[in-house]
Amino acid sequence: MESKKILITGGTGFIGGYLGQELLREGHYLTILTRNPENYIEKQAKNHAYISWSQDIAERMEESDVVINLAGENLFGQRWSDSVKKRIYNSRIETTRKLVEQMRKADRKPELFISASAVGIYGDSGDTVLDEQSETGSDFLADVCEDWEKEALKAEGLGVRVALPRIGIVLEKDGGVVEKMRLPFLFFAGGAIGSGRQYVPWIHMRDLCRAILYPMHFTELSGAYNACSPAPETMSTLSSAMGRVLNRPSLFRVPELALKIALGEAAQPVLGSLRVQPKKLLDSGFSFEFEDLEEALADIL
């Protein structure tokens, strides 16, 4: 694949950091749009730069082949007060709206807009197997994801192909659910969260980066697609696998009620069940490096 010029938001975050490394490894040129570019002066290089929102974004759009949008307030670790909900919503919807507005102003449009979404769009669905044709949910996170996707899809009216990876629970050692669950295990106090029966739509970070970038390689892929392993497992299976990998027992379950008291509505992404299948990715020929949960955990822990 020939080198592309990529404009990326959220490039300094948990997923964005790994995705940026993968893009550079493939030989692409990155422009990372961030609120505080001055914090990354030492990381500037010939093949990647950091710019602020105060610069001429439309001009940068004209120079870009692909725009990747990963911006969004962290969902985990805090109660969803009204102000937090507003930040969660605006950091996704308003940022996406601004990007599409800048595309509209640009004389030359990017060929592809990859804008993140999340499997939370389906809402808590129990044991029901979900794919891209499944109905969306009605809770706060589902509403956010639905509005997020609608804003991104407006770029189609400008002649830009839009791809919307619905990201699952990401497995990597220095962030996300693994970082949160690992510490109790190290102190012999690890275990399942909630009932343990809820399905976790997990994906290894390496597979996620490949899945997000797949529309660059497979040009027929557009619209929403699930970016998660084809082998979702229950929370009990996840905690047991983590215990085996860390050589620790998995005995101490975190009660659902305790988590709801501590986090309120913000407990939903962990307590809800999402048995999601990446049907569009599989149908388009995408192959996962990690389909076995324990192998994925062993690779990162």
C-alpha cells in the first residue's frame, strides 16, 4: 500500500497511541490534532506532526487522504453526573461535527473518514447474538453512539466514504479493563465483576488497530462495522482466564449492587451484556490474530 497522509483526532489517547504506531510502521504520514500540541514538541518528526484546533483545519483536510476520528471523553472510572454526560456527548458529537464542517470547507476532500463508534450502541442485550443489523439500544451510551454515527455519516454527502468501527472492550496491558482488573489479581483479590454471566465483546489492541485501518485496505467496506473478537466470552470466563495467566485465584466477585452504588449509570458498560459478532469484518475477509481470550491475555500480561 502506498503511503497516505493521515489526519487523526484522539491520537494521543489509549487507542490512538497504538494506532499511530501502526500507521507509522506502515509508512504513512500523520498529523495529530490535539488541544495541547505544545506538550508533544519533542515527539515531532519528519513523518508526524501535532497541530491545534486553532489552526486552519480545512487546509489540513485538503492535504489529507484519510481522516481518523478517535476523540472522546473517557467513559470509565467516574460517575456520570450531568456535567460528565455533557462532556462525554460533546467530546464525540461536537468534535465529529467540526471535522465534517471543515471537510465541507476544503476544496479537496479526503477519500475516507474513519470515525469511531462503540458496541454500546446496542445496549444491554443479554444472550442475544448481535451483528450490524441488530437494533440499537435506548440507554444513554446507545443514544450517544447513534448521534455520533449520524454526525459522521454527513460526510457521505460530501462524497467521502465513511467507515464507523463499533469498538468493543479493548485488551491491552496499560489501559482499559485489563489495567482495572489486574491490580486486584496481583493482591490475590481478583474475580468477576457483577453476575459474571454478562458477555464481554473483547478485542486485542493489535486486532483493533488492524480493524480500524481495514477500510484503508479494503475499499468496499463502509458504514458501521463491529470491531470485536468473533468469540465473545462471559465476564466469569474473562476473570478465570486472567487468573490463570497471572497465576492467581479468581475468587472475589465484585457485586453488581456495589458497583451500581459506586458508579451509578456509569457501571452499565461493565455490567451490561453484549454478545456481539463482527459479521461485516469476517464477510469482507478480515482475519483476527487473537480469537482465543486466554491467548490474548497471555500476550499482553
